[in-house]
Amino acid sequence: MYEFIKKKFIRDYKNVADKNVRLSYGLTAGVCGILSNLLLCALKAVFGIISGSISMVADAVNNLSDAGSSVVTVFGFKMSGKSADEKHPFGHARYEYITALVVSFMVLAIGLVLGYKAVLKIITPEKVDAGAATFAVLGLAVIAKIWQAGLYKNFGKSIDSEALLASAADSRNDVLSTVAVLLGLVLAKIWPTVPFDAIFGLAVSALIVASGVKLVRETVDPLLGTLPTKELVEKIKSKVLSYDGILGVHDMVIHNYGPANVYVTLHAEVDAKVDVTVSHDLVDDIERDFMKEDGYFVVIHMDPVRCDDEEALALKEKISSYLKDNVRGDVTVHDFRLVRGVTHTNVLFDVVLPYGLDMTAGDVVKLLEGSQIGEEGHNYYYIVNVDKSYVK
């Protein structure tokens, strides 16, 4: 069913890196959400008022807010599809994250309102008179919400959209909410003196509030800036290393200005003996290939490496092994070079230390000076720069 909708309403639906395709995904999901939620709201409101079920009326209001969330989602995708301009050179794709945050707050607010109404009904119970048509409407609503959650999740995963995944979580909460309303009405039929309708409504509202808090946290993270996934890092690193002439990759930084707007900077090690124009041409090709094949804006800094300096290569290996054995966490060394003098040799390198490790460049130098790394007759002076990793 979901694949049919994609093929029917989204042109070139497999090309999810294209911003126009992403926009079509968002608009299609949003329109489906608006229409289905308005229909469910109308049905629940009518039968909720007839039966006197406050939880069913509240569930109708919940669907009305979901329709509003879908409107917000559509607006967010429309805004995120805008081209870059003078004030926003990186585009507007982060509107998707803002949209997801708005939806998350709406989920949180709905949970609190439903909880408040449920408490009032527990304090002052009211008679509920639900007929077969009421139960049929609630059953239809459960099926519709399961379908809706699946649609949002399927579309959200296809384009890696936090906004649609947040809507999918909201729809799953709606399934629980409607099932609770249904169960409460059934129990109210059996034991009319016990306010089951309100008790189940309160339990569901607590679940919705908890989900809202989780969604807020998950949608704030990409706005603040989080580590890229290991899969993305490995994909970029492997692709760069696949080119003949690239010896290593380090100092990678990945910025995300929306799911389809990825900016990457990294250092690529090349043989110092190779003509700089040849290496520069190679780097240009890699940058163009990333833009053409993946849509990533990549900037590469060349780091020339002396592959014929056996002393430097051996010393780098010794220092790397020593630091890995004596420093907690993952430690890497790069930009390693020797500057030889008459009385001593300067050993210069960058070391990447894990977060949470309170260790300075001076601490690294002291650690190395207390080791037995250097060969007899060699006087090494260590000049260290401490880096932090911006990828996993």
C-alpha cells in the first residue's frame, strides 16, 4: 500500500537525495494525515457526544490536533524546500527539525490536557452510554491510526525525516489512546459505577506525556548538533580511501543542515613525493564525485606524508602503541613529522583524545618523556597538539 502511494503521487520516488522528491514525500504524508485525522475527529466527536464519553471526545480533540500537526509538517517541508539565499547560504532544510520540535510539544501538551480531563472525570464520574456504532467507530480509528503510523514511519525512514518519524510516534500513541478509550467503554458497560473511562484515559495520557518528552529530546539533538552515524562516517572515509593516491584520512568534520544537506571537511594524506598539482587534481575529483554521486559538499585539505622516512614511520608506530596502552579510550595520532637538528630532533604530531578525558598536551608530553620510546643516542623533544574527534 505504501509503495503504491509513493509510485502514484511521488515522481522519481527512489531519488530521496533530491530536495524536490523529499518535498513530495512530506506533502503526500501531510495531506494523508490531514484528511484521515479530520475524518476521525468528526466521527469521534459525534459519537462521543452522543454516548457521553469524555475520553472519546478528548480523543477526537487529539485527532484534531494531529491534523494541525500535519499542517505544521506540510509547512515545514515547504519551507525546508526553499533554495538558499543571501541570509541563509546553507538553505532552509533545518525547518524539518523545527517542525518536528513543534509536533513534539503538541504531543506533550495533548498528553497533559487529556490527563487533566481524566482526573476531573475520576473525581466527578459521569454515566457513559456507548452503543455498537460507537465501538465500530473506535475500531475503525485503531485500524486507521495503525495504517497512518506505518505510512509516516515508512516515508520517514525513506527520506530520513525527524518530522515524519515524530508523527509516526504520535500516531502510535493515538493507537494506544483509542484502544484505552475502547477498553474503558467496554469495562464501563460491565461495571458502570467504576470510572474506567477516566482511569484508562489517565494511563494513556501518562504514556503520551512520556513520549512527548522523548520526542522533544530527540528533535532538539539535531538542532544542537550531534555526532554523525558510524555508517555515514565509514561511507565517506571508505570512499575517499578508495582513490589511488590517498594514504589516510583524519580530522573529519560533518555538519548537517537538514537531512539532505551534508557538509564535510577532512584531511587526506598524500605522498609528499607526488607533484602537488597531481594530488590537488585528485582531491578536486574526489570533491566533485561526492557532490555528483551523493549530494555532499566536501572540502578536502591535503596533508603530504613522507613515506620514505623510516625513522618517522617507526617512531609514529611506537608512540601510537604506547599511547593506546597507557591512555584510557580510543587514541589516534596523525600529522606526524620529524624536524632534525644538531643536538636534538623535534617530534611534532596531533593526538586525538576521547571526550571526558582530562588530559592536556603537556600531560601527553610528560607521559612520553617518561617512556623508553626513543633510541639510545636520540634526543627527542615532543611538540604535541591535542585534537577532539567530531565523528564516531
